[in-house]
Amino acid sequence: MCQNCPQPQGFLAELIDSGLLIDTGVDGLYGRSGLFEEVIARFDDLITRHGGQDGAEIVRFPPAMSRKHFEKSGYLKSFPQLAGTVHSFAGDERAHAQLLHNVADGVDWTDGQISTEVVLTPAACYPLYPVVAKRGPLKTEGALFDLQSYCFRHEPSKDPARMQLFRMREYVRFGTPEQVTEFRATWLERGQAMMASLGVPLNLDVANDPFFGRAGRMLANNQRDQRLKFELLIPIESEEKPTACLSFNYHQDHFGTTWGIQTAAGETAHTACVGFGMERVALALFKHHGYDVERWPASVRDVLWP
């Protein structure tokens, strides 16, 4: 651990002192204890109990995706500040010697790195769209997928609920506007009921993504005005600024147009998703029920450990 770096404070310090999170010396990058992982596993099972009957196709991608697909997705246009790319050494022996010299001197050694063919996954659904497009037109009933992945977003913070590497579970719906908006409406009700059963304070509110720059502010306003994104907020680090733990998103035809995904009728497909921040929900549970799960309310334990 860095001896001269500011030490964790508040809730983050308590999580580290209790052993639930393991400090790595990098803000937003933490190890997890067995108990922390157990709570995430129990919540993951709860999600499946609520959504598993819908018959989603289960797909699991690694926490990286094709750089070409990433570039085509438009993510860099909207969120360049959050992207994480993967680079690697590609020099000769002389360049290697210089790299080692720079490391020994404590100076920047990354100058000779070049981008690889993969980037870190920014959201669990991003690798899915080109896969669905490759399959051809959707069936009449559309399509539904169950995803989970570690995701990366470059926003280092001492807020434990704002990790740089975190897990996201998603259900993603493809189909007509009517099919996907019905899916989102169902999950707006289902998600609130599910989280209410965990005994945490929550509030549903219209939201927007953190679009970059001046043009991004216009996109954010449009997103809010059209009520395309809702978030289920739970106080974790702050009562004044509660944390989004679930999100309910209607993408309209954005990804259908980007990837050429068509409905059975030959029209551009619409998509929607519900996303679950796995670590954030675990943090909310520890925040509001304490660090000893044996002393959590019986009603909450009955939901998570049925």
C-alpha cells in the first residue's frame, strides 16, 4: 500500500477494516472477500428467480471485446473519458532494454506500447449486439438475453460504489418498439419489488448517461426528456446523492441501426435492457444491514438464503 497516499475514509475505510474489500492502492480497484462474494452470489440467484422464467438465452462474454466492434459501437463518441483500451509491447530488444531502464528509473515506460485488438468491456451488453446482428433477422417474438460480465470504466474514486472494475448483470430485449417497451415496463415494476424485499431505502428516478462534452449535455437532456433511462437509487456513500443500483434503459433503434439488426418484418429492431450493479447492491446491503450477515433482518435473509 502507498505509504504517502491519502488513506481511505468513511464507509470505504470500514469496508476495508472489516475485510469485505481489499485495498490495492488504486482508487476503485478492490479485492473482494468470500463473504462479499457470497452476498453477490445470493443476489445473482435472486435476479434469476425473478427473471429466469422469461426464457432468456444465457450468454457470458469475457471482460474484453473486439476493438473494431467497440469503435463501431459509438462508445468513444459518447463516453471517451470512461473507455479502457488494452496495449502491449511490440518493440525489439533495444526497445525492451529502454523499457526496463525506464521502469528502473521510475519514469514512464508506456511510450512503446501499441493498441491490441481488444478493449475492456464498458457494459455487459456491448459484445452482444454484433453477435445478434450476425445471426440475421430476429424471430417474430424477438429475442431476450441474460448477460453478466466484469466491466471497466475509467473513473477512479474513493466512493466504494464507483469502482473501475465491477460486475454487471443484464437482461437485454430485442424486438419491436412494443415488445421492448413492454419488457422495460415489466422490469420497472419487478425490479422495485425485488429490491424492496431486501429492506433497503430506494427511489426510482429518471436519469441520463454521463455523455461527454457540450454535445453530450444535449444528449443527456434529450434522454431525460424522453424518459429513456430510469435508475433505482439507494443511498450508499451519501444520502444526498444516492447511488444507481439498477437501471432500466430504452435504446430505441440506436443499436439496431448501428449493427443492422432487423425484426422478422424487416424493420430496424429496437432494444431495451435492465442492468444490475452487483457490487453496488452488495454494498447497499452491508451499508443498511451491517457487516454481520447473521444479524441481518430475518426477512432479508429469507429472501437471499431461501
